[in-house]
Amino acid sequence: MNYPVWYLPEIGGGLLIAIIAVLHVFVSHFAVGGGLYLIYAEKKGLGEGSEAILDFTYGTPDRSP
């Protein structure tokens, strides 16, 4: 079986795999980093007692007029 199954002779299989891999890693790093950011932001908000940070991490809208 030839990989990738979606064959593009103009760019070659190896380059196609590399492009997909780079895009995958780029998106996954943002997903993991964003999750860790929310954990540390919530911890900071709880430690400082900051309603603004906690509202941001919980996703509640700003209550200011």
C-alpha cells in the first residue's frame, strides 16, 4: 500500500506528509498550551482573589457597566 492514500504527484508523498505533520503539530501545541494557560490563570486568580481573572477563566461576561 502506498502512503499517503491521497496522492498528489506535483508535490510528492514525502512533502505532503511533512506539510500535514507541521500543521498537526502547530495546532496541537496551541491546544495544549491554551489548556495549561487556563489552569495557571485560574490558579493565579484564586491565589490573588482576582474576580477579573476568574471571570476570564470561567468564561463569564464582564459585569461592569
